[in-house]
Amino acid sequence: MAFDPDTTTVLDLVAAHPSTEAVFRRYDAAAGCCLLCQGLFETVAGLAVRFGLDGKMLTTDLIQAIRKEK
């Protein structure tokens, strides 16, 4: 699965790459909620905007998690 933060939903990303769940959990405190509960159907970029997260850092962390799976 190619990961594009502008089109890939959180659900699709976690389903394809289970290791990314831990990344989203690390951002829960900054978001003030459970991101997987509140933003599961958002795109990754949309999630970052909605919850005021650093989208570039989130994307970088997710890519690192994906690479470690291989």
C-alpha cells in the first residue's frame, strides 16, 4: 500500500500497517483525545489539521513505523 497522507485514511493505514497504531497513540495526548476513536475515517493530513498536530512530523513518524515493519 502506498501511503499518501492527503488520501490515505487512518483506518486504511492502520489496517495495512498495524505498527502505525502505536504512532497514533503517541499523539493522543497532544490531540486531547483518542485519535483512533475520533478520527478513524479522516485522512492522515485531515486528522493533523483537525486536531492541531504537526502533519509533517506525524507523517515522518508513520513512515518510520512502516519501514520498520519490513
